[in-house]
Amino acid sequence: MAKPTAQQKLKGNPLDAAFMHATGKSGKGVEAHWNQSGDWEALGELLAALESVGGAVMLGRTRDGGQLTVALYHNGEKQAHYFDNQTEALVYVRAVVEVAGAL
């Protein structure tokens, strides 16, 4: 893979520049954010439920910022799921809390 151009380096993180170079995507689409109002209590419940069965969770965004990610770790496996907005992600989190409680 070729080195990022000087212009790409100026746009931010070198990993973002590499992503733009590799995919041709500028990442300038609609950005998804976790900072909207929502059922944040569900996240605490998710952490507690996964911890009780030896799991973990990681929240994030895709490199282009267009989707939110919820990655679950359990029994040495990772499952990542992608959502267009926080509402969808929190509905999923609530469902995982219910399932984790049954493990």
C-alpha cells in the first residue's frame, strides 16, 4: 500500500488517511454518534450482565463514522454488530441484557 499523501496526513489520524487511501472513501457521510439522549441505563445493565458470565463489551464507531458498533466478547469469541443510529444500538443492547441474564 502506498504512503498517504501530505494532504491526507493533514486531514487527521494516519489510520484515517490509510483508510481513505485504501477505500477511496473520505468518511464525509452522515456521522453516527453515541452522545444523543437514550436508554443509558441499559448500558450499565449490559456491563453487569456480561461481567457476570465472563464477557465484555466495546462501543465505538466505524472508521468512516457512519455507523455505531457494539462488540461483544464471550467465551473467547468476538461478535461485532453495526447500527445506523443510537436508538437501534440501544434496542440491541437491551435485548442482549435479557439474553445474558439467561446464560
